[in-house]
Amino acid sequence: MISSESLPFSVEVLTEGDQTRIVARGEIDIATEQALRDAAAAAVASAPSGRIVVDLHQVSFMDSSGLRALLQSRDTAEAAGTAFRITAVPEGAVQRLFRAAGVADWFDYE
């Protein structure tokens, strides 16, 4: 479980074969969402026929900007023929956002 203390935002990109794992940490909001989109775009460019997995297990908060970044990243990946998956959506604010926005079924999960 994520503590109620705010984690500083970071994004780490790990590549193994044709799979790229993007590990996001902290809060994804208007101030940080571009870094997530940039990481996904770079992953698509480096392995267009591969697979991207976005790991959200250490995300403590996400607003609509973060959700938009995920949706745009998914669309960019799929347009290039790259599989796009999300894993470890944390309980709390992030799951509530997905449900409230009605997008929980718009993603493939690992």
C-alpha cells in the first residue's frame, strides 16, 4: 500500500528484449504527465513491434492529466503496432479515477 505521504515523481524505463516496462512513482498530474508520455513515445520508437507495460503500483495519485497521458500513450503504441498494457493499478485514488472516468475497460491489463 502507498503511504499517504507524497512520493516525488519519477519514471524509470526498463527494457528486456522487445518488452519495455515503464515504472511510474509518485503523483502523475499536469506537472509530470509529459514525462510519462515521453517515456512511452521513446519505447514505441525503440521497439515498435514490441510490448509496453506501464507499472503503476507506486503511483500515489493521478489526475485527469495523467489519465489523458495513459490514453494518448496507448493510442500512440497501438497505432505503431505495439502492445500496451497496464499493471498494478493501486487501490485508492487511481482506481477511483479509472472507475469515475469510465475507462477501466479501455485498457489491457497484465
